[in-house]
Amino acid sequence: MTAPLHDSAGETATVDVTADMPAKDIEGRSPGRIAWTRLKRDKVALIGGVVVILLILVAVFAPFIVGLLGHPPNEFHENLLDPDLGTPKGSFGGINSDFLLGVEPTNGRDVFSRIVYGSRISLLVAFLAACVSVVLGSILGSVAGFFGGWVDAVISRVMDLLLAFPQLLFTIALVSVVPNSLWGLSGSGVRMGVLIVVIGFFGWPYIGRIVRGQTMSLREREYVEAARSLGAGRVYILFKELLPNLVAPILVYSTLIIPTNILSEAALSFLGAGVKPPTASWGKMLSDAINTYQADPTYMVVPGIAIFITVLAFNLFGDGLRDALDPKGS
């Protein structure tokens, strides 16, 4: 920028006023920083993420939280029940300062403690099953999309077969015949292992289809052709060039498949194919509440709200993360 100056002789001179201004470097932004900037603008997604973090902390520190605010999850309190009806004394399921969410009908166990411990079962099964689905779906989907031909045909037909398979009936039948001790586990540990394997194995075709389609699009990009021209092999291109560029859709779908796994675990526990009593589970609590719903509906409402809030938080966070990682977004 220049400014005109007039000297005494009437001549016009120019002075560069920007000469002494320090030059500013143009700061580049990484894809992660761009995604975080977009995510911060989505307040609903941030609220969902905060709730997800709180749920994880509750599950991890369940013994400490119950020791501070509740009672042992399998401890009976029959003195808090009406001896004639078997329902909690008082209103709203016996909620008071000692029992924050009341007590269970017929046995008097602390509902708050069982909800807290039930979060460990639901989240653990959902996370581990999601890991199984993501690993299998990412590898097999990328292999199918990259190699094509008969490899793609075989993997795609396996996906179609698993998507059409009656997972719910198979899980119930499998749990009914599984031994009490397996894989070094016993009791509820065996049931959880079966749920993780079954839910994870039958869930990988969903992410496999997404990864397959993305891989078919990426394999024609310039950087893949450049790697081929430099002599890179197929395995190197697949794992070093393609999979790193599939992290965003894989991460997004992982956050969306977790709530689906939570609902699957709750449904199986509701039908009696989940963890064994007296281990706390949200689905099992809903199943037990059916017999006492008319006398005391509070016991059904509490685990239902816990499932609803958890699934909603993961879905909101997953939608926001998908928008933030979208390279075409603003």
C-alpha cells in the first residue's frame, strides 16, 4: 500500500507503508484440526460426546461410585418391601436419599447400583463386539474392493449370507447349549464371550460393504497409480496407501455400530440369552420388570431410560463425527 506525499516543489512522491510490517506466515491446518473445528460447531454432537465419556467413566469406576452412593448390587433389602404386595414401600419405587433410584420389587436390590454395574456389561459387550466387526469388516471389505474379481465375488456372497442369517435365533440356540465353562471363563463370562463373538461376527458385513465401496473408489486415485509405478506390491498399497485413507469412515461407523450392539445385547438379555443372574444387565432388568409393571412401573422405566440415553448419545456423537470428517463439508 502506498500513500501520496506532496513536497514543497509540488511534486508527488510515494512511500511504501508496508515495508516495515512483519510478514505473516500462512499456517496450514491438518485434517484432524479441521475436523475438530467442525465438530466444535456442532453443539449437539459435543453434548453426545460428553455423555458418552461420562458413561464410560461410570462403567470404569462402577465399584467406587456404588460404594459412595449406593449399596452392593446383589444385596437384598426385604425390609423396604411391602410384605403383602412385594412392592417397594413409599412412592416412585421406594426412591429416597439412601436409594437414589429405588429398589427392585420382590427382592429389594438397589436399582441405582444395578444400573451402574449394568453399564459395564452393555458397554463392554458393545465395544468388544464393535472391535471384532471393525477389524473383520475393514480387512475383508478392503480386500474385496481392491482385488475385485472372484475374491470380491466370494466375500460379497459371504456378506449376503450373513446379512440374511437369523442372528437372534442362532444366538439363543447357541447360548442354550454352550457349557458353563469355556475359553477359561465360567458363568456370565462365558455368556459375554458368546455375545461378543456372535454380535461381532454377524456385524462385520455392514461395515464391510461400506469399506468395499470406498476401496473401489480409492484404488483408482493418482497416489495409488504412483505407488504402482514405483514398484509397490498389492499388499503394500492395500495396507499403506488405502487403509490409512479409510480411517475416517471406519471411525464414524464404529461410533454408529456401538449403539446397535448395545440394543442387541439388551434384546438378548431380555430374552434370557444374556448374562446369568444375579449379574446386572439392563436387558435382564427390563425382563424382570414385566412381572411387576402394573404394580410398580418405576422399575421398568429406569433401565429403559438408561438404554435410551446411551443409544441416543452414541448416535448424536456419531452423526456429528461423520459431518466433521466429511471432506466435502464446509
